[in-house]
Amino acid sequence: MRPIINRILTLAVLTVCLVSCNREAGTKKIPDLKETYSSRDKKPFGAWVAYKQLGEMFYTNTLRTEKNNFTESWKRMDDTASLYIAIARSLFTTDTDVSGILEFASEGNAVFLSAGEIEDNLAEKLGCRIRSGINFASLLGKPFTTTNLKLNEVTRPGPFTYFYHPFIRYFSGYDSSRTRVLGVNESGDPNFIVIFKGKGKIFLHCEPRAFSNYFLLQEDNFRYLQQAFGYVSPEPDHIYWNDYYARLRNRSEADNKSSDEEGFSSLDEILSHPPLAAAFWLAIVLLLLYVLYTGKRRQRIIEEIKPNENTTVSFTETIGRLYLQKKDNKNIADKMITYFNEYIRNNYFLNTHAVNEDFVTTLSRKSGVPRDKIDSLYRAIGALQNSQQVDDFQLLSLNEQIQHFFKTIK
């Protein structure tokens, strides 16, 4: 049976290796262009680079990743000078989310939102709309586009370029009395604004691709992120990065999900990466093969062997009975005295061959037994050692004094 199992396992491993080699040897696949904007996604349109770059910009602080909607996150916050960041393809918010965002900003915090689409419930509260211009680059067959921030005394001029769909979204209908334009697209339309709300600010950006890995790794485009976040406080109390809204794909998900819901799971994350998915399924197959072929017992049940019984007590009782039957009290007394003196030598390190006043005093101090009891015991021991015959009374008296010694010692 064992050779068959080994062959099956070897065949499974070779099959996986051949499939992997064929994939590598084939035509190189086009990168995944799915816009996730996750802080852990290193694909072109993930936000891993932005997350790391912000960590370096605000090195005196630590980015706290939030995986719940704003309503759930806000319940645990009491900040008045913090920064909250959310980058998503579409920003689906509930009414409670909107109320929380506005109140969070009013208390003196900064909210940075970058999304190609913003829900009407939030847009109406902020008094602005996202529009889309004409894609002239596509009409001319040129997928090249530029974007740049509005210049001021601390920023450097663009343009910041990359090869992909042009940035044609812009904000319209905003209240100029409480809104400032911070950035524009190549057509000069505002795509980055700040709205002053109470003691804080709400930064709105309608081109999240400007914070993707692909865009920020083109030439000096990393300066775009630096300049965009140069408008916020350089040392906020806390920095929150929200990954929740980047996972939402439609309006119903925003209504149905709450904190810690099924929108994210470890299994989904593993299966979303082909190498991890292949390793996961291979592990499942090997585990099933192991259960099928090695789950049985390989030998008979071993009978329980009873441990050897301690027969010392029985042996001692037997020997004692033999001595009592022979009425050899002198022999019994000598052995009791020998055992007792051996105990004194081993535990108190005293010379039992020289029993005198100093010996009795020292033994009393070390053992805690009264001196008169020890003196009486050794007087009885001396008398028995010097006598030729020992009667039952003397033997029992010796035993009682020795037992009293053992019960009295500390």
C-alpha cells in the first residue's frame, strides 16, 4: 500500500509543477487592472505604494487601518485633530456614514476622500457634483493624459503623466465661499477641492487612479501624493486609512454590510491571488490523500500493561511477622536502632557513635524535638544495646519513643 501512496503523491506534485512551468513558459499575461485601492494590493491599481508613502510622510505617527464603515469606526473616535483617508473607485455611503463624516470634520479633523463616484447623500450635503468631460485623447487615438495640482508657494509644477485613460472627471456646482480648488486636470477643470466644515476640512478628489501604484511609480509622480497631502496638518493626532469602502462594489453592499461582516474573508483574499490559490488547493488535495490512505491503524491495539505493584510494605510486614513469631526481640530492637541512627546521620549529619551531652543538644536544636525526649530515647537505646534480652514491654517502649521523635521533628 505504501508504494502506491508514494506514487500518487509524486504524480500530484509533478502535475502541479508541470502546470506551473507551462504557465510561466507561455505568453506573459496582462497585469490585473482591477481598481481595488487596497492598502495591501501591489497590483497596478492597488494602493500599496500610497499607503507606504504616507507612512513615510507621517513618520511620527502610525497609520491605523480601518476595515469597518465610517459609522462603526466613528463610535470609537473622540479625535479633534486627526486625518481620515478613504480611496475607492466608488464611495457608497449610508446616511449615518454621511452624518458621521460631517460631524467628524466639524470637530476639527480632516477627511480625505478620493473616488470616481460619490453618493448623492454625501454630495448633496457637501454641495458639489462629479461630472465627466469629453475624452479627447480617445477620440484622437492617444491614451496619454496628464494631471497636475494647482500651484501655490509650496508645490512644484506638473504635469504628472502616465499612459492610461485620461483624467476627465471634475467637480461642479460647489459653493466657492467655503470651497477652495487645490488641483485641476489637463483641461483645467477642478478635480481636487477642499470644503471647510466647522473647525475641520473635507478634501474631495475625483480621480483615485492618481493614488494607484501604477501612477505613483511613473517618473516623479510620487510628488503628486506628497503635494496633495501637503495641505493637511503635518502632525495629525491619528491617521486612519479606510479599506472598507474600496471593497464595496454596489449600493446594496453598503446597505447590507456592517462592521466585521462577510465583505472580507481570509479565504477570498487567498483565492484572489493565483499562486496562493494553487498552493491552497494543493494542500487540500494532499490532506485528503493523507486522510484516505494513512488514516487507518497501522498495528493492533496494544494491551495495557499493569504497572508493577510496590511490594515493599508487604515484604516488611512479612519480615516483621517472622521476627515476632520467633520472639527475637533483641534482633528487632537492634535493627530499629540501626535504622534510626542511619536516619540521624543522613539527615542531621551527626556522629551517632559518640552520644553525649553535646550530641543530644545539637540533635534537639536541629530536629526541634525537646531535649529531654531525645535524652530519654538515647538512654533507652543504650540500655537495650547493653542488655542480652529484650522483653515485649521494652521493645514497644522503644518503638513508641522513635515514633514520637518522627512525629515531633520539624
